[in-house]
Amino acid sequence: MIGVAAGKDFFAVNAGGPVVLLNLNKNLKVGVGALPSLYSENGKFGTKLGMTPRVDYKNFVFMVPFFPKSTFGSWRVGIGFGYKFVRKLN
């Protein structure tokens, strides 16, 4: 999965990480996962691992990622969208 997320004073480009999903039907899944990201906060770039609840509809992903701030116990919350590149097996 490749995605983007943004929130107050930050944005991130994400790659899909480990995820646990519950299949509600053929096209709809809900779950939670890790979100390895290239992260920019106030013009400073780096990498961060976020956590996100997510809803998958077909190949599209809607997520609400949480990223740790530099102060202990604080989190940044954003909203994001992604696309899953899935190869169908016969």
C-alpha cells in the first residue's frame, strides 16, 4: 500500500506495513496496522512509524494515522488515503 496522510503542521508519505484486517464482505475490510512513513513536521524531514485504524474498500484505503511527537506521550493525528497494489492469483 502506498498512501499519504496530513494533519496540523505535518504530512507523511506511507508504505503499508503489518496489518490485521477483519473481512466484512468481499470488498470491505476494517483493521489496524503499522505505518512506516517518510514524515515532515514544520519543514523537518525524517522517518516515523505510525499506527492507524483503517477501512479498506476494494484497493482503496482510508486511514486515521497517529504519529508520536518528540515529547513523550504526545501524538499527532491526521487523515490519509492510500491505494493497495494487489496481484490477483488464479
